[in-house]
Amino acid sequence: MKLTHHDLVEALGIEPSLALSGEIPGVSTDSRTLQPGEIFVVLWGENFDGHDYCEAAVERGASGLIISNPFVEEKFSGRLPVFLVEDTLDALGNIAANWRERFNPLMATITGSCGKTTTKDMIAHVASRRFNTLYTQGNFNNRVGLPLTLFQLNKAHTHAMLELGMNMPGELAALTRIADPQGLVLTNINVVHCGNFEAVEDIRDAKAEMFLNAPHAEWCVLNADCPHTPWLLDQVVPEHMRVITFGENPHADVRLESATPLAPLGYAFTLRAGDQTTQGSLPLFGRANLLNAACAAAVLLQWGVPLQETLDALADFQPSKLRSTLIEADGRRIIADCYNSSPVALADALRSFAELETSGRRIAVLGDMLELGAESERFHREAGRLLNELPIDALIAVGPHAHWIGEEFTGGTHYFDDSASAAAEIKGFVSRGDLALIKGSRGMALERIVEALSAD
């Protein structure tokens, strides 16, 4: 990445206190990792203020500062170039949008209530074998992570697959404007983050922001099984946009026709696209991942990747850490699916868990589903009632909201206040030969339990 004084002035719309000289090799938001010559963008939140680290950034060789505090400007404006802006997060996005305009890869953005990260990873896994593909790493899907990802874009990239996350209205609008994609992908719309929304229709409206802020988008991929898709097609998706659907719906353009569980994990499945039917296998836990695979295939078809090539590549796909992963340790089998949780995702995980064969017990280790607001008790109790319909032998409930699951479950339940206390005793509840599902929201840190069960 190489920026100039003119580039930053064009992106930010203001002049700095001093002129920047030479080329700027990058943009940094972290004074600890800033490299000499990079410009430092100050960020702030509830528990930190990046203005406190301007001196450290200067000592590490920052070529300039982008700040929003006029008192800090007075301190540094005579020492190096300083851009004083109203909102540094907006400034970061503006620089990223300006950088993105220089290149023309085939770029798609993906969002959705569930499955967007795994689907994005599937697309990247397949596309990277054929194309030079930029894609979102880890959880860099917000108003900080997306710009930092785009700063890696260069002339060699022919394709880009970028994940957009959101938990508040307006976020997807901002992210989509920065990315300026040609393709839009929506995995589904479900009840997540509803603590920040009054109803699922509000979540739907927030997801629609991606379609309303992508003036150069030519196509979109939508879930034919999602009850909100007809509304999107009628009210939101522009008439000129090519629509490709996926799902189990008989009218889906890429249809999941059949699926058979495999031992010890995964599925053999069949996808149909047009008059082509193709068989494949997926080494992942959870039937929802079959729909993620169908979504990925629909996107890759828009990039010219044949269906058979996609399914062949997905046969060795491995998910990100803590997602749909089987771990075998000391005779125990552990399904680590605890990167996040929501009512729909938990229900799918429990039904998929019930399909797995085991010589021992099936034990569900379930943590709180967070950000459900006033509906939290109802959704947790529904999960407990679902457990009663499935061949699950025991429940370990972790967290205050998970206690509601246990109150509904008629089998044996053990309660823990948090993951640390559960991890300390978990081996006493999960024996050799048992199969354990570990699932909860990211904030519950259930990886501690996975680590405890996996330890020698």
C-alpha cells in the first residue's frame, strides 16, 4: 500500500497541519504494531481512547496522525502532519473506500444472521485455488476490520470475498458503501442481536441496507428458504439485479436435493443447479453447513467456477477454530461449535448432534445465547423443550440464561455460573465414550471447556 498527501486530502476532504512528504506505506490503528512511515488513525471506545497513544505512535515513526481531539492537535500539529476530523472511524472508512476505488476485482460482500463466516471461508477456500482472492480474515468484518482488509487489496487480486457484520442499524449501509461490491450475498435473516432491535422485521430492514447502498452491484444470492426473501425481492432488490437463490426450496436455483450423515462426521449430499446434479461430501458438523455449501456454490457459479469443482474442493474444507469441529481426546468426542450461538443455530446444532452415532452418552454443554433482549428467557426455554424431543442424555448449563434451558429439560442437568467453573469440573461429567456438544455465544468463552476436555 502506498498513499500520498494528495490521496489523504482527497479521502478526508481537509488539509493537515503540515504537508506529508513522500509515500505513506500504510495505515495503522494500533500504536503497538505501527510500522515506521505509517499514518496513525486514533480510535476510541467505552474503555479506551486512542488519543492517549499518539505519543507512542510518534515514537514508533508515525508519519502523521488522524485525530478528533483539538487539544491533541495543539500538542502535535507543529511536530508532524495532523488531520483533525469529526469522526476518526468515518475517516478510516473514507480512506479505505478511496483505496478500493483504484482496483476492480470481482468483489462480493456477504452478510446474514447465521453462517456468513463459514460460507465466506468456503468461497475463499474454493476461489483461492483458481484466482488471486482477497478475503476477510478472522472477525475483521466491522467498521475497523473491513478497512484494514481493504488496505491489503492490490492489482494482483482478481477476486474479493468480504464479510460484513452488524449488530446496529446503519452499520451495513456504511460497510457496503466502503466495499462497493458487484455481488451481494445474504445467507439468512433470523433472530440474532435482537437486544438491539425491537423485532425481526427491524433486523430484516438492517440487512436490506446492503442492497440499498451498493450502486454497482449486478447480482445477488438469496436464501430461497428464508421467509423474508419474498419481501426483499418485492421491496428492496433492484429490478436490474440478477437474483440467484439457494436452499431446499424446489424452486431454488441451487438446490440441496439430498443429504446423508457420514461417520464419524459430515454429510454426503447432492446439489442441483439448472439441469446439472452433482454429488459431494462435506466433513463438517451441522446440517446448516449444507446450506452454507449451497450458498457458496451459487456465488462461485457467478465467478465461473463449475459446480463439480466447488464440491470437489469442499471435500477437504476445514472450518475456522471453534466452528463445527470434531475433537477426539482421551476417548471422548467433542463437537466444538462455540464461536457463537442463536436460537436457530442452536436448534440446528441440537438436531444435528442427535444424528451422530455414539457408544456412550450424548451430553449437551450449552452456554447463554446473548443479545436476545427481552426475548431471552423464551428462546432459552424453547431450547430446553427441544432437548426433550431428542435423544440427548444430559445437559450442562453454563451461565444464568442457560439455567432456563435446564429448567425445561427433563433429563439430568448440571449448572455452572460461568465457563471457568465448568471447565474446572467438566471431566467429571463427560466420560470416555461420551459425545459432547459445546455451544454458546462468544461472550461465554466456552473454549475453556473445550480446552479442559482436550487436555491430557
